[in-house]
Amino acid sequence: MWGPRPPGRSAAREAPAPGCQVLPLLPPLLLLLVAAPSGRAVPCVSGGLPKPTNITFLSINMKNILQWSPPEGLPGMDVTYTVQYFIRYGQKKWLNKSECRNINRTYCDLSAETSDYEHQYYAKVKTVWGTNCSKWAETGRFYPFLETQIGPPEFALTTDEKSISIALTAPEKWKKNPEESSVSMQQIYSNLKYNVSIYNTKSNRTVSLQWGLIISVTFCS
Ligand SMILES: *[C@@H]1O[C@H](CO)[C@@H](O)[C@H](O)[C@H]1NC(C)=O
Ligand SMILES: *[C@@H]1O[C@H](CO)[C@@H](O)[C@H](O)[C@H]1NC(C)=O
Ligand SMILES: *[C@@H]1O[C@H](CO)[C@@H](O)[C@H](O)[C@H]1NC(C)=O
Ligand SMILES: *[C@@H]1O[C@H](CO)[C@@H](O)[C@H](O)[C@H]1NC(C)=O
Ligand SMILES: *[C@@H]1O[C@H](CO)[C@@H](O)[C@H](O)[C@H]1NC(C)=O
Ligand SMILES: *[C@@H]1O[C@H](CO)[C@@H](O)[C@H](O)[C@H]1NC(C)=O
């Protein structure tokens, strides 16, 4: 289920640029310090590198993966990517996803960071090559509640001579770890309905039916 994307993305634009610390030393000298602990990647200089393309969230049952395509025009270069995300009405600043800094894959799992499905989010990614990097490529506003796709239900069939029973279970919402208690997508979308098609091999006919909360039904042949 892909809901309509609500318009407007101004909140993200107002976010401050990732901060540099400004330390007043021996006035009137100002020293610009960019945090670069030894062993860590040196911050890159935003320059002429092309940005990643096609940046988007792929969201299924609230598992929210940011994905993008490599920039065009850099064939064969070992570029990496760095990701940041932004919570609308949150801290009003771009947050780092440390697991997605200088990565060479073209996706980043932001499920935990975007797990409040009633919030709205933005994310951005830049190309990094040595000490050069691109400008940020930014998503539109991501609203998990409206945009996540509902995965298929689980179903179990039991048959006897005269009837078939189908038991359907709505998919589970993504969870951080296996210990977390399960939440059914049905609890989030109470009007979730199922479309069941039954193909009868004798009559060569397909019957489709829709039902809501009932999770088991019996058909007689
Ligand atoms: C990397 O940055 C340097 C210095 O700004 C520049 O000369 C060079 O062309 C850049 N390389 C790429 C691939 O953009
Ligand atoms: C971006 O997506 C479009 C449409 O899916 C595709 O045609 C295009 O090749 C993609 N760009 C890259 C760089 O993969
Ligand atoms: C994110 O990482 C950059 C680069 O290391 C750093 O300058 C910035 O302060 C970090 N932002 C936050 C919110 O921690
Ligand atoms: C991508 O990064 C991983 C870990 O940093 C490394 O093991 C792997 O060789 C890299 N793959 C490519 C294609 O550069
Ligand atoms: C249910 O699924 C069948 C087969 O895919 C399709 O023809 C039918 O239009 C669907 N019904 C609804 C209400 O979506
Ligand atoms: C089942 O019906 C379809 C179209 O209604 C037909 O093309 C097909 O040949 C039929 N198959 C059998 C086994 O009757």
C-alpha cells in the first residue's frame, strides 16, 4: 500500500548544516575545528562529485530501508556513501547513522531510527571518494504510516472431503529484536482486509472474496 506522498519538505531545508565547532583562541584569531579523531575518516570536502541518484525508502511492514543508485559518471571508482536522517518535529538537526558512514553498499537500514510510524522523516546520502564528497541527495518526506507496504499474510489451509478452511494471519510489524513483543499490522490498520481467490479445478472458475476481521472461513464444495 503506497499512500499519497504529502507535499512540502520545508522543515528539512531549515535544518542547520552539520556543525563545525568554533573555538575562539588567542583573540582575534579564530580556529575552525572539525572533529576528526585519529583513525576516523577525515571529513570530506563538498565538491564536484556527482550525488547518488534515485534515493528512496523501501518500506515493508515498517521495515524501512533507505536505498539509492550510484551516481552517474563515476564508472569503476571505489566510492563510498554516508547517510544522515532527520526526524520532523524532532531535534531539528540531521543525525548521523554511524553504521552507514563510508559504506560501499547502496542501502542503509533506518528501521530503528524511523520506528515511530506516526512521525515523518527525511534522509540524505552523499558520495564520498577520498577527501572529496558530493552534495547531499535527499529524500522527500517519508511517512511510514502512509507509505509502508503491507506484506502478504500467512495462511494455512486445512481440507477434508467436503470443505476447505483458510486461516489468515496478518503480517507482523518489523521489530528491533526477536525478544520485542510482536505487533500485528492488523493492530495498526484496523480496517485491513484480505482478498482471497479460490480456483476450482472442476468448474475451472475462480471466486474472489474479501473479508475483514474474520480470520477463518469454511467453504463447502
Ligand atoms: C577531488 O578534489 C580535488 C581538489 O578539490 C580536485 O582537484 C579533484 O578534481 C576532485 N576529484 C574529483 C573526482 O572530483
Ligand atoms: C534511477 O531510476 C530510474 C527509474 O527506475 C532508472 O531508469 C535509472 O537508471 C536509475 N538511475 C540509476 C543511476 O540507476
Ligand atoms: C555527524 O557527523 C559529522 C561528521 O563526523 C559531525 O561533524 C557532526 O557533528 C555529527 N552530527 C551529529 C548530530 O552528531
Ligand atoms: C565493501 O566494504 C567491506 C567492508 O568495509 C569490504 O569487506 C568489501 O571488500 C568492500 N567491497 C567492495 C566491492 O569494495
Ligand atoms: C481480488 O483479487 C483478484 C485476483 O487477483 C482480483 O481480480 C480482484 O479484483 C481482487 N478484488 C479486490 C476487491 O481487490
Ligand atoms: C479454463 O478457462 C479458461 C478461460 O476461461 C480457458 O482458456 C481454459 O482453457 C480453461 N481450462 C480448462 C481446463 O477447461
